Amino acid sequence: MVQITRNKADHSINPDGLARIDAMTFPTGTKKYYVVVSPEGIKPKITVPKEYFGKKGKAYLPKKILEVFYYHVPTSAMFCAPRFPDL
């Protein structure tokens, strides 16, 4: 799963998306990763709503559910408009 963000705000993963991933069949030993693509220096906290866990408790993302990785790119490379030659 990949999320692209330009801001520093914390992000909540959509539990419906996680449920769809959980319903998929993967080979034994397959790990799930959540990759956050953001500008350098921006590392928002990623959480899952408590409802996903089916009980009250911490909403922070346990690594056993989904490990989060951050991929930093230059701000100029994010959401840049395509350049078309003059016609």
C-alpha cells in the first residue's frame, strides 16, 4: 500500500482498505508494507482507527499488522505538472 503526502499532519489509514488487503490471498510468509512517499523531512505518524482492531485500545499501527516505511523525495518532484511542448 502506498500513500503520497506533502504535509506533516498525521494520517489515519482507511480501515476498509486494510480489510480488503486482509481478504486477499497471499503466499505464506508474505509481509504487508505501507509506504509513505513524502518530501524530505516530513514523516507523519501513521495510525489505524481503533475500530479496525475490533476493540478499544491504541490506534497506533502495530508492526505485526503493517510495517510502515518512508520514502523521501525532493519536493520539486512531487505533484509536478506534466510539461507539454508548445503546439
